[in-house]
Amino acid sequence: MNENQNDSGNPVLTFEGKKYFINQLSKEIKESINALQIAETQLKMHQDTLKLLTISRNSIANQLREKLKNIE
């Protein structure tokens, strides 16, 4: 899904290879577009959170490894 503006300033939605003038779509379709945009944003946010958690976990594991290094 991609939104662009054409020469006339009318926003265009590109979805599955087709282009649609957003101003000509029904309110229900516009709400679906908005919901999809929110879902995409949430997915990105959670993917970023997972990356941060992975980095943190690796850092903690490295710290533990260093602390255990001197224990027999």
C-alpha cells in the first residue's frame, strides 16, 4: 500500500498494483485504509522493540559470561 499525490493534489492510493483516487473512495474504504496504516505502524514499532530486546538480551548474556569466567 502506498499513498502519493498526483498533479492535481488529489491523493492516490496504490494497492496491489492498482491506483485509486482517495477522495473518490467511500468513508468505509478510507477507514479501512487508516486501519491498515495504523496496523503497519504498530508492526514497525513492535519489530523495533524486538530488535532492542535482542540487543539487551545479548548484552546481558555477555555480562553474565564475563562474571562466570572466573568461577570454576
